[in-house]
Amino acid sequence: MGLFSFLTKEIAIDLGTANTIIIHNDKVVVEEPSIVAIDRVSNKIIAVGKQAMMMHGKTHENIRTLRPLRDGVIADFQAAEAMIRAMIKMTDNKKPLFPPSLKMVICIPSGITEVEERAVRDSCEQAGAKEVRLIHEPMAAAIGIGIDVLEPVGNIVIDVGGGTSEIAVIALGGIVCNKSIRIAGDDFTADIMEFMRKQHNILIGERTAEKIKIEVGSALSELENPPPDIAVHGRDMMTGIPREIKIGYSEVAHALDKSISKIEAAVMNTLEMTPPELAADIYRTGIYMAGGGSLLRGFSKRIAVKTRLPVHVAEDPLRAVARGTGIALKNFDKFPFLIK
């Protein structure tokens, strides 16, 4: 640490479609939903993160809630910049006399275009970053899981986030082959909403669908330790009156089947593209899963059955990408895969 180290602040950001995690000094300092609430009249940001999430789906005409990221990339530039700026402010407990210059490592989907990459970089620079490096999500997930990515050994990582599912084969500090598909947690939530509308004639909101996914979500229609059925409240489409119904995990598994099949197909596709020597390594090491989507009951088992390979889920899958980004930040100039 130099004499003027207080003038530079190093932060690692996992800028996710559903959640944003910021790491500073090896600690998670911010973990908030990626959402903002905006006043339509003044166009000012009223709330960010958890506070904005509590307003989501419950606002009147003067307030709108907005998710600045869609499918892993920035959809609303100004809202994203305001959200990043507000979340960086949350990392400071006390107001510094001189605002420090920010040094950042941010993770991005591996299938991102140059324009989308530029949008992420520009948003961070507008939010006050002096130095920005980017890292691909599957690479960050692999580092966060604890894989030595610089070794000449092939490893396959599946990162199921909120907006994208990333499947990548990693060796020698680089991505050998990868597949990035825009089917992930948000699509699971949308599938549940559609299923409830078509099967039960009941309209539910995004937050209720998210709750169903967490409490009784499943990738398999038969589980060894099934969760109990939960009561769901929504608006009856026939009468318009609010009502309650009970829903179980097997119904949710049926609703999510189509989206999960697409992720399975992408995994098989990536394995087909893998060079034979690395395929031999993968047979020994198995598949690693990270991201919030990997917490879905029976998901890892379903991938294991499909690929006939052992599947390991990261110990804290929600934070695996953020942890890896934090490690990359500490090795700012050493890692070859950090995009300048």
C-alpha cells in the first residue's frame, strides 16, 4: 500500500441482470437487486436496489420501476449509470474529503458485442471510474469456484444468471469455446407467470413468480426431498377478484421444462465443440455450476443425467462470479484475460 493509497479505491462489480454485487477489500459491501425507481415528472431517481424492488409492481402513474439491464447487457444507459453511481456511494460509510479515483473490474457476458461492451465501460466511466477492466462471466465464475484457470487443464463452467446462461470451456487462462444464451432466471420467472395464466386462469406479478421459483422451483418432476406446496395469490382472469390457489413443485417443473431443455442443448453444443484433449480432461473433472439459477432444485442432477458427467455446484453459487471478479481485481495486471 502506497502513501496515497487512500486516493484510489479498488472495487469489483458483478453487474447482473437480477442482482448487483460490489466487492471492496475482499468483502461484499453491496448486494442489491439491479432495479431503479424513477419519478416520471422530474425524471429523477427516487430509489435504487431493495427500496426500488419493494415498489416494483406497486407504483402509481408518477413512478416507474425500471431494470437497466436486460439479458446481461445495458438496456437503459442513463438508468444504468445512475444505478452504478448510487451503488458505489453505498460502499462509503462516511463521506471522504477527497473523492477517491476508482479502479474497477466488471464482469460481462461472454457473448457480448463490442457495442454492448462499450456501453458497460462508458457507464462505469460516467459513474466516476478512472480505470476499468472487464472480465467474462464464466472466467470469473471459474476463479470464484476455485479452479486454477491458468493450468493447461480443461474445465467446463455453467453460469446460470438472471439474464444469460454462459457455458464455457476454460484452459490456460482463456475461453476455448463458449455458448452464451439469453435464457436464464428471468425466463424461468416469465414461464411461471405464463403457466399460472394458462393453467389456472390467474394473473400473478413478477415478484410473486420469483417467490414461487425460490420456494417450490424445480427442474425435475420427481424429487427425493420435495418442498411443501405453497399458497399463491393473484387476480382471477374470469371474475377479476383476487383469489388463492395451492401450487406444488411438479407443476413448476412442468412450466420450466422448455427453458431448461434449451440450456441443456447449449451445454451439449459446447461439449461437441470442445477439442478432444480438453474433452478428456472434462471427463475427469466434470462440470462446474454457478449463478443463482444453479440453486434450482434438481437442475444439477438433470444436467448430470443428460451429459453423463459428474456435476459440482459452487458452494455459494450466487456470489461465485463476484468472488472471482474480486480475485481478478487483486491481480489487476497479472491475469491475461482481463480486457483492457
